[in-house]
Amino acid sequence: MPPAIVPALSAFAALGAVLSAVDLRTRRLPDAILLPGGAVVVALLSVAAVLAGEPSRGTTIALGAGGAFLACLLIHVRRPAAFGGGDVKLAGLCGAVLGWDGPDAVASGICLGFVAGGVAAAGVALAGARRGSIAFGPFLLLGTWWRLFTGPG
């Protein structure tokens, strides 16, 4: 990754840490944090694309955000109690960050988040908590970082 993306990833890391702490404590991803923080991350990604001499990455960032948002919106519409609106918006932000690396990164990063969340949910169920819930935001973020650090394949 080019050095120009470091500020965007740093802002995403800081925002992710705050959102994870809030989600774990309240089971909510508040718009008051997510929307302005996400706007900063997307703006920094856009600046990074220009500075890296690759303005076309702006398209992959937008498509990644839109694709992840729409896919997760479908899940939210089907099961709103299980997958909240904050998770949908966070998925869009994760898709934007992953979009830097293209559609395969978006798909695999979001899927990794669902796999990690599914493993955690299975653990909650196996522990006997029939109506237990998990904060899903940290798992979306985990999947995103997992994909960013490990790359394709």
C-alpha cells in the first residue's frame, strides 16, 4: 500500500477502536460517531487516491462502499433485530476501505467478518445463552483488518 493511505487507515483504526468499545458496551453503533468519522475516512481515502496518482481508485472505493452497504442492507431488512442499521452503515465504511484493493477484497473482508461473527455467535449458543447476542461491529472490523493485513488468498 502506498504511504498516502496511512492517514486514512490510521483514522479508520481510531474510529474502529471507538466504535468497537461502544458496540461492545451498548450493542449500538451511534450515528453521531459513525457518520462523521466515516466521512473523514472516506475523504482521506479519496485524497490518498489522488496523491498516489490513482484517482480511479475513487470509483473502487465508492463501489466497495455501495456494494457492502447494499448487501448488508438486505440482511438488515430481512432480520432487523439481528443485524442493525449501524452494522449496515459500518459495513459500507468497511467496504470503502476494502474497495481500495478492489471488489475481491470487499467480498472477502466482509465475509471474513461474518465468519468471525458466526463463530462468536456459535460460542454464545454453545455456552447456553439461547437469547444471547453479540456486538457485530467488532467482527466487521476484524474481517476488514484481517483482509487488509493478509491480502488476497
